Amino acid sequence: MKGSEIIKVHGLIKDYSMGKQSFRALNDVNMSVCSGEFTGLVGPSGSGKTTLLNIIGALDNPTEGDAVVLGKDVNSLSQAEGALLRNESLGFIFQTYNLLPVYTVYENVEFPLLLLKKSKQERNEAVMKALEWVGLTAKAKSKPNQLSGGESQRVAVARAMVKLPKIVLADEPTANLDAANSHNILKMMLKLNEELNTTFIFATHDEKVIAYLKRKVVLSDGKIIDDITLN
Amino acid sequence: MLIIKLAFRNITHAGLRSWLNVFVLSFAFVMIVMTEGLYDGMLQQVKDAVVDSEIGGGQFWQKDYDPFDPFSIENSHSKIPENLLLEIKKGNASAVLIVTAAIFPRGHVQSAVLKGIDPSQKIVKMPTYLLNDGSDTASIPGIIGSRMAKSTGLHSGDYLSARFKNINGTFDAVDIRIVEVMNTDVQSIDRDQIWIPLKSLQKIYRAPGEATVITLKKDVRYYPSGEPGWTFKNHDYLLKDLNDTVRQKKVTASFMFILLLGMALLAVFDTQVLAIFRRRKEMGTLMALGMTRKKVVLLFTFEGCLLGILALIAGAIYGIPLLAYFAGTGLNVPQVATQAGISIGAVLYPKYSIQLYIITSLILFISVVVVSFLPARRITRLKPTDALRGKMA
């Protein structure tokens, strides 16, 4: 179910300096995303999809142009405001899971709620629910090094979803997973998208992911060359 | 509060790495307190010994007396003033007459100092009552210290002849029978000295009623009323050399302090630097999850600080009983240490004070905070996107 516009990027340019030269990662990118979308930024390596995802996630600033996420211009946000936006409204899923290695599964999933200063009871309920979504309640006390790749990514999904964010940004979430695990994860994300109306934005070039997308934004050399609504 | 909670969680969950740091830090803490306590104890012990065995509550010196000028001793004696005589009679003071002499142990000539002291005195801790020995009227009973006995080869029961110049400038000699070799921690009542009864020395030296030094009882508060020809020397003056020597030794101890502290801080610094490099992805993740860079810096700094706090707690847990044990039983001092410039007893009792604990704890804690913060502040320049890729900006 597509809703109101929650992300709008306009004239987005991102240059990286590489010594004396500069490299343009994004070149006049314009797009918008509505709530509830299951969208993929698709393209080969170096096409600018991760850069765009980072800007949408307020982890990076554009060189030029605007990126408005949930009504906030990420370019004008202070460090603290950017952190607050990520903390309250955005969930991240990374290719290498990025679980906190000394924490248990439960503690990893609980972490965003600690930052949100939720009570212990609220945290407990939310964490258990999130672990149920990803089918890992039995592994709550395990450490990340005791999990398989698929399980680790499921924990990362639970951590991203536990605070019920409006947007989940997933950067190559299946790159380190086998086909079976990839499908499991994607089915789970699709289910969460449909049940909770969470917006998912993927940066991927994995065909398995692309097969699940409802919208495909194709990037090449920092430019959007195609924007296709699927199904 | 959240940062402290997270830092505590990170530290406790990090396992062996954390506990090794805590151990190294706590060990340094305990060793620093122990070393400082040893020096404080040594100072106190040596001071107590000097006060008990030599200087009591202070001394009156005959105006010409200079212990560092042997030639002054010949003239540094005079009648004991009435006020001081009264104090001696009341048992609040004791007189000592000092005369230079030559002795001939093992066939060699050796200079010595004859010191006359009242055998019944109770002002200084010396076994002077043994000087009452009148079993051999042909000789004078004498007491020497163990260092003097070692350097001369004399033993209890031995006789020796002492040649001296009496008050009239005439050479005279006397036979002294060693009645006791005393063990004392105070070199200045031992080396090159022979203690004999005061009256005997006054008689052979032809100086009845005269003395060189009058020592006051330790706890007597005597306010000198300007006795002519005599100068009062208080503890500050009499212990100055000792305090200077101990101060010198404390400088040496401070090197040990810096070395121990440096080693411990190096461990923390190393851990922190390693953490900043090894945990870059974690930092990126923390930022992606909604922590500001400032909070990440705080988190890593607090982790270091917590190491310091845990080290202080661990140090207190095993250090206090250990140090209390040593303070009670003392530490055996090797013989060689007693020849190192300060006389120390065979057993050294360390002295620990709350002040010592607090100051050492504060120094350790502040140092840990600084070395934790220094590497952590690099995070302020770290871009979240670089951190997530494991890059350091």
C-alpha cells in the first residue's frame, strides 16, 4: 500500500575528492519514495546506490542538491539532529550484518531501544516480538560469533525493525548469504513491509533481491537511468 | 547514564582483554601504594629510632659542639646549667659528655669517640643500665654497637685501651671492658663510639659536672629559657639530614611510581588505540543506530575510565588485605640495605594512610581518563560512512 511521500531527493550531486582529482558518485539524482514502498536502488558497483542510501540515511551529506527525509533536509541537519533522525525513524541493514560482537542477540536487538530510552519492560516486549518476527527467540542469548550468516542477518533485520522505524535502508543485505537464506530474509522483509507498512529501500545488484522488489530504480554512473514499478 | 551502562556492558562483555587490563592497572595501583608506604614507613621507622635512641624530645648542645667537626669536640664541654640540671634530676633529661680518643683494636690505631652517659638514664633507649657493672674495678665498663664491634673485631667481654687528651691537654689512657654489643638501627650512636658511664668519663677527663649534649625526654615540652653557652636543637634541625636523605630516596621512589604508572597506562592506551582501529565498524554501526560522534567518544573514554575504576576496586579488594598484612608483619630488610645510607631495622613496617590511598587513586584515575580520551578523540574526525566501511578518516 503506497502512502504519502516520505523521501524526496532533488538535483543530488555527490563528489568525492581522491587526492587532487574528484570523483562524482551521484550526478543530478531526482527521485521520491512514498511510505510502504519496497524499492531497490539497482546497479553495478560504483553506480552510486550506496552513496544515495547513505545520504537518505543522514550518514553522508550531498555536495549539491536536497534530500528531504521525513520532512527533514538532511543537508541542514546537525550531527545530533541526524543521529536523532536515524535513531527514531530509520533502520539500517548492512551487507556484513554489523552486529555488536560482545553483545548477545537480545542485547544487539535491544540496543536501538536503549538509545531511545525505552523502559525495561517496553524493551523486553519489543525485542521478543522482533525476535519472533525473524524466528530467533531461541537464540536470544547467543553471541554473534555463534550464529550462521543467515541468522546474523536475521538479527540485523530484527535490530532494524525493533523500534518500528518508518524507513529501513538495506545495503546489499543478501550479498553474504546463500540462496536459501537470501529468500528467507527477503520473504521476511516483504512480510514486515506488508504487515507494518514499513518502507524498505535496498541498494543491491543481486537478482534474488530484485525479484522481490515492487519498484526498481536503476542507477548507472551516478545517474538514474530507469525507474520501474513492478507487479 | 546510558553511556556508563553501555561502557560497563562493553567492558564486562569483552572478557579476558578487559580483565587483563584491570589486573595490570590494579597491580600498578597496589605496587605504587606499597612502594610509597614502604618509604613512608621507612621514614617513620628511622625517625622513631633516632628519636627514641638519640635525640629524644630535642637536645641542648654546648655552643662549640659541631658533630661534623671533630676538632670542635675538644672544647665543646661545659658545666650543665642549673635549669637543665634540675630537669636531669627530675628524670626529664640526660647529659652526655663527648671526648675524642684513639683505640687500638687488632694492633691498629683507630679514632673513636668516648661518650659518657648516666647508666640509670631512661631518656634514650640504650641498655645503659649494663654500665653499672662493677665486677672489674681496674677497667671501665663500655657498650658498643654492632657496627662498631664489626669494624673493630671487638666482642662482649673484650678489653681495649683508649688514649685521649684530658681537659688539661695531657694524654691519658683507660682500659675499657666491653659489657655489651648492642643492636641498634641508629648508626649515629654506633659507629666509632664507645659508651661509658658519665661520671667515669668526667673523672678521667678531669671535667666534673660537665657535658657536651643534654637530651630531653621525648614527650617533655621544655621551653628553653636561654641557658648561656648552650643552644637548643629541635627535631627540625636534628632530623634535617635524615629528612633530606629520605626526600632524596623518595625522588628515586617517584621514578618507580612513574615507571609503574607508565606501564599500566601504556596497557590502557594500547587497548584504546587498538580499540579505535579494530572497532571502527562498530563505531559506524553505533552512529547508524543513532549515536552522535560525541557520544561514541564518550563511550570509548568511559570504557577506559571504567577500567580504572574496576582496577581501583580490584586493587582495594586484594590490595588492602595484602598491604594490611605487610603493615602488620613488616618486610624483612636485607643486610645490604642497612648499609645504603639510612639505618633500617631488620624488619621494615610500611605505613599506609588514607591520604596515600586517595592521592594514588586520584592520580591513577585522572591518568587513565587522559590516556583513554587521547585516542578516543580521533573519533570526532571519523565519518560514519568511512567507519562503516572500516576506514579511518
